[in-house]
Amino acid sequence: MSLPKVGGTVLWLLPGRDGDELFTDIIQKLAVLFDGPIFMPHITIGRIPDWEPGKIIHAVDVISENICRFSMPVKTVHCKNHPYQKISVETEPVPGFEAMLEQINHQFGGEYGKREYPHLSLLYSTLPCSRLQDKVVRIRSKIPAQIHLHELAYISVSGTPDQWHVIHSRSLKKVSQV
């Protein structure tokens, strides 16, 4: 299967261990079934400017020190026509998410936080949704009511998903540290 190449750097929110294991398992099974790439479970939270890496790492560290771990309620699981959002878990923005966006915009000096359609992708593919609908229905029953988010990561998304990689990641503050 051929997916379009992308480029640049982004910020991802990564789930805690419980969600990471569940979503990784689903992503891997779907990738095998539909000849898709295997990728890290994540919610893309912003496309960031092309700064030198040390400056971006510093901004990620500052953001992570100022934001506590939070959870986002799941709205639904559905199929979309975009190849990088084929099957995804749509989430509901919460105050922690909004605070994260504000921190991103502040640290990077512009509107870099991604407000529209927060979601965690499960399958990257070019298949039509009509071929995937039965899987979407089955997956809905396995998805928890909330996704617990524990880490902020700086990611290179140059090329196809098998070429994407973590440049730097940092755990968000534990709630008890407030």
C-alpha cells in the first residue's frame, strides 16, 4: 500500500501504558489485516516551526513541566476518507488539552496548537470506508471511555509513517505534583 509522504515536525500527546498497550495491539492487528503501517499511538497536537532541535526540545520540556497529565473522553470511533485518519478514535477537548494548546502557542510564538478534530488514529490506509466499517463497529466495543495522556513528544514526520520517529519526549507532570 502506498501512502502520501508528508514532511516537517509535530508534537504528539502519547497515552499512558494502559492505553499504549491497547492501542498498539489494535494498530498492529489492523496493519496486518489491511497492509498498513505500524505506528505509535498518539494524538497530534500541533505542527511546529522549523527551529533548531535544541530550541524545540527546550520548549517541549517547558510545556511538559507546566501541564499535568490529563484524560480526554472518547466521542466515537469512525472511518474517514483521509489516508492518515482512516480509522480513528475521536476525543472531546478538555481543560488540560486547552491548556496544552495555549502553552504550545506561547512557547512557539504563534497559532501552532491543533484545535480541530483531536483524535488517535488506528489505521493509516487508502482503502474505502465501506471495506472497513465492520472493523470500526468491533473496535468501538474495545475502546475505553477515556484516553489517559502522559507524555509530550517532538516528532519528525518526514516521509511515510514507517520513517517517522521520536526526536524527544517528556512526561507531563503527575497530578499529585500540583
